[in-house]
Amino acid sequence: MVSLRSELAAAQAELVRSREQLGTALERIAELEAQVSRTSKNSSQPPSADGLSKGGPKPRSLRKKTGRRPGGQDGHEGRTLAQVARPRYEVRHEPACCGGCGNGLTGAPVTGVERRQVFDLPPVKVEVTEHQLIERQCGCGHKTKGMAPAGVDAPVQYGSRITAIVLYLYGGQFLSKSRTAMALAELFGIPLSSGTVAAMARRAADGLARFTAQVRDRLAGAEVVHFDETGFRVAARLHWVHVATSPAWTLIICHARRGLEGIRALGVLPRFSGVAVHDAWAPYDTFTRSAPGPALTPAGAAASGEQPGGPVHQLCTAHVQRELQAVADTAGDGQWCWAAQACDALVKLQGMVADAIAGGRDPLDAAAVAQQTACLRSAARIGLSQTRARSAPLMRKHNALARRLINREADYLRFLTDWRVPPDNNAAEREIRMIKVRQKVSGGMRTLTGAEQFCAIRSYLATAAKHGTCSFEALVLLAEGHPWLPEDA
């Protein structure tokens, strides 16, 4: 009897251990499945990291149907090749003889002309202009030489338009220095070396010091600025590209650090007192207004009377929706999930503001806003309760997300009361995406100096484009030593 009881106790203990091990294994499996299923649709990783093997089942879309058909909408100004009224050249093609009887048609009346126009480039040849500095001797014996035009500084050099093409291919189309030199050689017969391209980029970046200082000042004094950062391979090591952007200005730098050192090097957020739009990365919250002023209103936010002393924050709702999507993906099919309810509430709140702005309605429907806000709040509280145990890394991550939705609700929903503020950080992510495109096309940078020069040129092109200035013409001005400046806007 004693032996039987001891065996039963041992079996029960073994069963408890097996259940504990099974629970641990199931938690680990869930964690690994969530890690493997991470894509750009349910996390902050870029689409380039998805790979070809992550086609998988399409996740639930965060967008709602608009009822519009794909493609250009009614009233959209299309862009297509159209004939011109006065072409430079006209080539007549006469019929040799009658297609019916075979008689000649010389002198026969013209009954119709079908016009077909071909748009093409003439053969491109580099023109060489020689500047002769004539020296003459006066009767007094003194010799005087003519002055060279501005920018003509060497016996042999490339002109501003060739320099602009090089900078456009390098900084605008993300070709490497060697491929840029190859393109110039093959397209225009210009024998460039990668060293020449590097020298042109260096001179261009050196000429942007005043531009960069002015953009930094404009951003520091702006009402709403978007901030973001991304990794960038420089000198075979991970560096970080930091961006600050507004509807009118863009500033991009490369720095060895992602955190406070990089943010301070960008030079905008430490002296910024507007609304900072960003994801929920903690270092941005280091710069926070300590004593917020009165609540902002959609129409009068710019003159709200808030006291300076740091920014207030709008956390990116698109970013948190991807996080919520990742949580919802872990739930079973057809099973209710708190994250799905929170995501739906955020999408509906954004739609209310977008519809109100488009229709000129002010203010929002207070009852509808209160209802969706309550749905968001209750979903976050349920998520916090369900993950309170925090027994596994994945559960701790979901718990932190629910806690952040509760603690930072005002920062997530600031766009409801201040209509200047977009609910997402797409403006900064668009600028960051160009850095990823560059890395995908031509790889990383060999030196930090080269990366800094590239970022300065990107800042210049992005800002000029926001003011309707053609990138190529802006680069011609830069090559001539007279870059486009914010004070010219």
C-alpha cells in the first residue's frame, strides 16, 4: 500500500512537471510564431525586410473601404503624352502612286493629313567653352589681365549642368559613385572617375552649410514636426539616419548613435516647442513640455497661448495599429481580441477627423467621439487585465502595449483636438524610406563623411521639392555656388 501511494504521488508530481513544461513550451512556441510572422504589416520593420517567403495569408487590412475604384478618380488631372501645335521639325511622307489604278499623284489635290509626332532627344554632345583671359600692356608698362567669370577657376573643369546631373544621379536617384561615373560616360561620353563624383558631392555638401542652418531654425520654430530614425550601414558598422520634417522643410543627418546623442546632433527637438509627431520610442519623450497650457482647438490651435518650454507629442497611430495587428494575429480565427477592437476604434476616430476636415465641419460629433474613445479605452483595459501575469516575453510585450495605450491616450488622440496634427508619422517615414532605397540600390557608405554629405544633399532636394522647385534646377543653382535657400521661399 505504501509503495502504491508513493508511486501515485510520484506520478502526480511528474504530471505537474509535465504540465509546467508544456505551458512553457506553448509560450515559447507562441513567441517564436509571433517572431516568424512579423512583417511590415504588423510591425515597424521595413517592407524590404519581408523577403520572398513571407507572402503567407494576407492579414486583416487596417484600411476601410472607400467605395472608389482603383486608379485615377474623376476630376484627376491626367498626365499623358499629347501632340504639340507647332513641332520643331515637319517631315512629309508622300504616296508614290495611286493605290487603285497605279497612276502618279504629282500635283494631285491633298485631301487629308494624318499627324504622328515622335518625342525624342537629339544626339547629346558636350560643348566646350574656352575662356581666354586676355592680358594687355599699358603705355605705362603695367600689364592687366581680364577676369574669369565666376565659377571658372581651373584650366579644365566640368560645368554646372554636368555637376548637377552627377549630383542628381548620386543624391536623387541613389546610384553609387562608380555607377554615376559610368552613366555619364555611356550617356554623354564624359570620362568621369568615382573620385571626381566624390569631389563634386563634397563641394556640394560644403555649399549647403547655410541652407542646413536655416532649415534647422525653421524646423525648430515650426508648429508641427515629424521625427524618425533608421539604421544605415556606414564603414561596415551600423549608424543611424535621423530626420526632422514638416510640410515645408526637411533635415536629414547621419550619426553614430540612435538615442539622445543623435537627436541632439539633429538640433531640432531640443529647442522645439510645437507638436512632435513620432513613434513611441522613449528618447523622444525626454523632450516634453513640463507645464502644458490650455487645450487646443481645431481652428485656433496656432494661437492657443501654450507656454514654450518643450514640445507636446502626437504618437503615431499607424505604428500602434501595426502593433495591435500583431496581437490580433495571435488570436484564433473568429475569436474576439481586445487589440482588434482598439484598432477599429482608432481607425474610426481617424476617419471622423478626415471626413470633418474634408467637409469643413467643426466641431466633431462629440457623442461619436466619446463612444469610440470609450471602445479604445475599454479594449486597452481588457488587454492589460488579460496580460497582467506577464509570464512570457510575448505576454509582457502585449501588456506594455496595453499599458501605453492607457497612459499615453492623450498623446495618441491629440489629432482629435488639434487638426494641424496628422495622426500618423508617414511624413517622416517617407523621408526615411529614401535612405532605405539608397541602401538597397547601392549598399552602405564607406565613410561617415560621405554619409553626411549624402544626407545634406537629400535634405536640400527634399526641401526644394516641397517648394515646387525642380530638383535639377536646384542642383544647377547649387553647382553654380548659389543654392536655393529657405529665405528665398
